[in-house]
Amino acid sequence: MAHTRAEDLALALQLADIADAITLDRYQAMDLVVTNKPDNTPVTDADKATELAIREKLESLRPHDAIVGEEFGGVPSDATTQSAKRYW
């Protein structure tokens, strides 16, 4: 199913709201967990939680779109992703 730009924008704003809710809640948290990725750059539990929440929303609403993420890798090489016309 093709989506309009207005629908894409509405979804992007929903995703931003999800990210805001998670990151603002964790901002300056005393128990924030920071680890290092294999390339030695830092990643927080908030970073991971945010990407997971965004992935879940996209997988639910746009199962045929591909997802490129910083914390959990790029685009898998499965058939659905290779045929995706939209990448988030």
C-alpha cells in the first residue's frame, strides 16, 4: 500500500513523540546505563529503548518498510527489506 507524504509526516511525528517520551524521562537520570558499542562509541539504555520502541511502532504500522538503525544495525538483507520502497 502506498502512503501519502502527509501520512508519512504524521507517522514521523508520532515516532518523534515516542522518542521524546523515552529520552526526556531518562534525561539526567542517576541510573542511566552507558556502555560502549563495538566501535567504542557510547550508547545509553535510553538510546536502545528509543530505537526499540520506534522499531516496534514501524513494524506494526509499516511492516513492508525497511528500518535503518544506529543501535541495532542497519538494514537486514531479507526479501522484504530488499523490496522496500521506504526506509526509516
